[in-house]
Amino acid sequence: MSAAGKHVAVLMGGWSAEREVSLVSGAAVERALAERGYRVTGIDVTRDLTTTLAEVAPDVVFNALHGSIGEDGCVQGLLEVMGLPYTHSGVLASALAMDKPAAKRLFADAGLTCPEGQVMCRADIAAGAAGEPPYVIKPLDQGSSVGVHLVFSGDNAALPNGDWPYGEQVLVERYIPGREIQVAVMGERALGAIEIRPKGRFYDYEAKYTEGYADHHMPAPIHPDAYAEALEIALTAHRALGCRGVTRADLRYDDTAGEPGQFYLLEINTQPGMTPLSLVPEIAADVGISFEELVCWLVENAACAS
């Protein structure tokens, strides 16, 4: 079926902590697909998604949701049941990538180095069981740095006071000094690596989505051998979880003792952002792939196992 005859439903919004970012991603995808001749229906996802999709009756679903439900295998499972081809990774890969401790175990089995860490209860961290700073505290199953806290010597509290909506268990990892490197994978090809230099303490949610809060350096200005290694790590991680479509690997590069340094894989994102500040479109553009070409490729490579 040609682009002109293909009806694409773009899922966006939802009710996760990343709703607003997803709306921006979805709107950009809608525009790009419409410009390329697809018939496009944008859907701000509610809990009545099954009925909405049945009424819209798309040929393909572009999943532009971020965070829980849309990125953790839940929506993917629903689309499988409905027999609708969809973009990005399938049910299992999506669930594994969103479960940080499970993903770390699979990465280790694939020979990849991740920061040392453990799952702990919030009460134990408050009692000092996490040990001496610096360390990083993360929710077990959030994206876009939602809920991530860096704890350095002299900080007053390991976790913010008041409501913590991410569960009683958290992942505590050793803080890795150095640089923030991110790599885009498209199908079976690692496209390139970018360095992010946040102007705040780290590349948090605000820095990811606010103009001027971080500097982007593409391609990453690191040792050539290290650059090649970063691409190989990202592709290995993509394969280890059984991902498809486009993914983004987040790495820390400790070059404090000189280059080439040591890479640590933090996580892999199975549905990277498609906003004006998102990294995968920026990396793709550097190797000659336009935003429109990127989203069209995702649509044309959509799949459904059922």
C-alpha cells in the first residue's frame, strides 16, 4: 500500500508523567506523515483506546506515547490483540526496557557494563543503607529522567520530602563521573553518538525538554575508538532486549583518567522522543536522514506478531 492510501493512527498524550512531551512528539509525527501523503488521525489516548481504535480503523499505529502504559508493553499488547501493526519495539522488549533492574541483568548477560547498583526500599535509603555518596536514585520503571535524583556528599536528603508516586522500591546505582553520551539505533544500524552537556547538575527532565538547558555536540567529540565502541554497545543492547524500530541508548563515559575512557550503559529507550529537542532526530539528521524520512521508515517497518 502506498503512503497515499495508508491510514496511520498516531497515539500520543495518555496519562503518564511524560504526557506533555508525548503530545509534542505526536504532533510533530502527525505533521511529518501528512506532508508525506499519509492519511493521519491523531489520538490523545484515554482508557477507552480499544473503542477509539476500532472506530478509527487505521492500517498502522504510530506509537508516540512515552512513559508507563504506552512504553512498557501494555499498549503494545493491546495492539497485538487487535492485530494492528505498530511502530517501535514489541511487547517483551518494551516491558524489559522499562524495567530497569531486569534490563540490567540482560545487559550483563550480553557482556555490557552497567553501573553497580541494587534495588532498595525507600526507608532503608533514608536510614543510610545506601552508603556513602555519590550515588543515583531512580524509579524502577520511569523514563525521561522522571524521579531521578543525584546524591552527593553534603546533600540534605536522599529523596524529596512528601509524595513519591513511583513506589516504595527504588534503584540505587553508583554515580559515574564523566560525560553524557547517547546513541541512536535504527533497525540493525547504529546511526551515531551525541554528547549532551547539561547546564544544571545532570541531564534531567527539564534539561531534556527546555531550550537552552543543555548543549548538544554531534558527533560526540570523543576518541575515535571510544566512538566506535559506543555504537557497538548501543547495537548490542538493542539486540539483547529484542528491540526493533528505533531505540536510543544512554551511556556514561568516564574519561576522567584520560581517553579512551570507560563506558557504562545506563538504559535503552524503546520509544525515543520526536520533539524539536529530541536526540534521535538530531543524530539521524547528521547522517542524512530527515525527520520525515525517519518517521516514514518507522511506519513502513511497523509490525505485529499476531
